[in-house]
Amino acid sequence: MNDPRLQRLCDAIPGLRLLTDPADLEHYGRDWTRRWNPAPLAIALPVDTAQVQAIVRWANDERVALVPSGGRTGLSGGAVAANGELVLSLERMNRVLGFDPIDRTLTVQPGIVLEAVHNAAREQGLVYPVDFGARGSCSIGGNIATNAGGIRVIRYGNTRNWIAGLKFVTGTGELLDLNRGLIKNASGYDLRHLVIGSEGTLGIVVEATLSLTDAPPPTQVMLLALPSFEALMQVFAAFRERLVLEAFEFFTDRALEHVTAHGAQRPFEEAHPYFVVAEFAAADELQQAAALAAFEYCVENGLVGDGVISQSDAQAAQLWRLREGITESLARYKPYKNDISVRVSAMPAFLAETQALLTREYPGVDVIWFGHIGDGNLHINVLPPEGLDAQLFVEQCERVTDLLSDALARHGGSISAEHGIGLVKKPYLLGSRSAEEVALMRGIKRVLDPNGVMNPGKVFDL
Ligand code: FAD
Ligand code: MLT
Ligand code: ZN
């Protein structure tokens, strides 16, 4: 260890795994945004809570910034380390600690991958229902720190709904045991919910107790082709009225082009501009008939032009791939991403305004729309025109995001539905949250992290 600060860290925590190889610094210093050049001081990989606490105390003594790091699948730059920070990777703290059949809770370490949580719940005959495309590599700690949403929010809500307890190391190294799995607990401020969505700026999640639920009834998946954007929310209303929806997702023909070029199977011979993937309970003939009735209503009213319904799990997975494969199919272009939300009731007016705005501001640019439309959440991905300098491209997109942020403010929406603010959306925070709220957030940070060592520069500047 050439750096004396790292030498003192090794002395303070014998046996702590530290990485300083350039390839490791590069690997652990970035997330899926790939916009910033990674430049961390080193990577620390603690194995238990005591080591995490000791790292935080060292960071306070040395005034070194810490970046908590899970699977680095984040899309807002929250886990980026580009300024000599110590990356605190939770990947070695990845075990299931226990299952309680009476409470129906699973207690896990923060570095466990979401898919491993799904499997552990399934082994107990239950489900952990938060789910999305990064399930194979994102961590539960990262999910909690971003209050991750995903494809089943319409039925089960965000990560926040499933956190029964948290162990949390604050920015000064104190260990808090928050809510302890209680269903009812009216004993003052619920600090657990302050931690959820705090993007590593207040401290580090070192353990989580997750609520599990019953496995859903058998479902079917329908892919619908829509003739117009205006039809989208009407189809949603028709389906929600008649069915128990597990998911209601949408994407455009541009998204379909990319995802099929990336290996997914084209679903229809004819071209259509918009698509919906709906998953719904289909446990009996009544529910299956209701699905057919919803489909027929939409066709008769010109809201849907074509559709397929899954007849097997394999077919359902094939249909889901069309929606879930979009992010990966676009990754090589380094898209500029908006992840925005409005109330579902505000969606029709907001969609019309946003469509006009983006058509005007991005002439001739490949703009790809998809997302969790049933939750009022749109993902808009802008691909860089060939030959355009990457920095210039981001600046152009940021100018458009300024306008989008104004539109969101007018419609009461949010600049970040589910990916977090991180570095990417920091300039727009005041469009979605009042100055008073942000001032209070700064005050809360100063209490939990007085020396500002926890993920500085993310969400807001101090
Ligand atoms: P990281 O990227 O490592 O970190 C994210 C933030 O959490 C950072 O600020 C980091 O500092 C902090 N953090 C990480 N671990 C801890 C901890 N233990 N304690 C405190 N802070 C911590 N997101 C959705 O919400 N819905 C989706 O549908 C969705 N789909 C995706 C699909 C793909 C293909 C990809 C690549 C990403 C998707 N995401 C989605 C975004 C991303 O997967 C989520 O934000 C996820 O929750 C991040 O988890 P992670 O472990 O990768 O966190
Ligand atoms: C999704 O819904 O697919 C994710 O949030 C990922 C993305 O926005 O790219
Ligand atoms: Zn999403």
C-alpha cells in the first residue's frame, strides 16, 4: 500500500480485502451510466458489519469519501467513484441469514443479488415480489438505496413496501436496528423509510429483513399492438377494470426494432407503432374469459390492432423478453436516459405534451419510449446521432431535460420515478422537490453524516 491512508486502513482492519489494481478501480468505479471516468482511491470488500463500521470510522478520521456499491446496475451514477473515493463494495456480504415462517420474513445481507432473494423465497413456498431486468446482478442493498420499482409495482408496490427491518451504519459509524420486523410500530419517526431511497448518502445498509408474500395465482401474458399513443391509457383502463393486473408495460416500435435486432423474436408480421405487455391473473375460466373480453372490447373500439396471448411459460418468457430486453439492446449506444413519472390520472395530458416536446426538440434523433405505464412511469432513451461528440450530446439532451423538467413540474411529476437522482439528475432536483424540502434533506444529511463522507456529490451538493 503506497498510500499512507490505505496503510492505516489495513492496520485498523486486519484481513480487510482491498483492491487497487487499475482494472479493479475501473470495474468498481462505474455503474451502467458509463458517463464518468472511474477514479477511486481503492475498493474495500468488508465481510461483516464490524468491518463496515470500522471503514466508516476510518473515512471520518481521514476525511475520505465513501461510495457504497452493490451490483452497479444503477442508471443514475449513484455508485460512480470518479474523485478518489473509497468504494465500499458489499458484494462479499451476500448471505441469507434466516427465514421466519411465522413472520414470513427473510433476513439477508445487503450484497445478495435480487435473483438469489427470489430463489430463497421460492424455496419457502413464498415470493419476494419486487422484480426487474437487472435481477441477476443488482443487489438488495442497491434496491433499498434506490427504492427500486420494476415490472410488478402496479400489483405489489416499490421496494419500500417490502422492507420490514433494516440494520444501518450511519455516516459516523453507529449501527441502527430499524423497525426490527414489526408490522405495527408507532413509536416515533420511522427512520427505516428515510434510509430507503437515500442512495448511499446517509450511511450503509448492512442487513435487511424482507417481507414475503404468497405466490400469485397462475397468470397469462398478453402482447397487444396499439394504433396510437392516445389508445394507451384507454387500453390500460379497460384491462384494469376487468382483470387483476400483475404488470402493464409499454414500448414503441423503435424499442421493438432494437430488441429484435438484439435477438428477440418479432411478434407480428405487420408493423404497429405501440405495444403493451400485460400480465394478469388467469387462474380459472372466468378470469381467462375476462381477459378475452378486455381484448375484444379494445379491438372493437379501435384501441388494439393485434394481440397474442401466452399458452405456456416459455411463450410468456418470450413475450416478456420484448420488454425486458430493451435496456440491454440499447446499452452499446450509451443512451441518455430519462426516467420520469406523473400521476396515472395526469398521464394522458402529459403524454401528449411530452410527445410534442420531444418531436420538436429531437428532430431526426432515435428516441425510444418504454416503461411502466400502469404506474405513470416513462423511460425515454435518446440515442446519440452518429459522429456527435459524447459530451456535446449529453449537453443537448440536458437542455431538453430542462424543458421536460418544467413540464413535469406543471403536471406535478418527478424527474426520477425509480432510478434515483445520483449524479445524472442532480441539476433537476428542484423541479421535483421544493427548496424547503431540499434544505431539510441537507439538514438530515448533516445529522447522520456530519463530515460528509457518505457518497458526497450524489443527489445534491452540500
Ligand atoms: P448500485 O448501482 O451498486 O448502487 C445504486 C445506489 O445505491 C448507489 O447510490 C449506491 O451508493 C447505493 N448503494 C448500493 N448498495 C448500498 C448499501 N448496501 N447501502 C447504502 N447504499 C447502497 N431499476 C428500477 O427501479 N426498476 C427497473 O425496472 C429497473 N430495471 C433495470 C434493468 C436493467 C437491465 C438495468 C441495468 C437496471 C435496471 N434498474 C431498474 C436500475 C438498477 O438495477 C436499480 O437501481 C437497482 O436497485 C440498483 O441496484 P445495484 O445493487 O446495482 O446498486
Ligand atoms: C426498465 O424498466 O427496463 C428499467 O428501468 C431500465 C431502463 O430504464 O433502462
Ligand atoms: Zn424501469
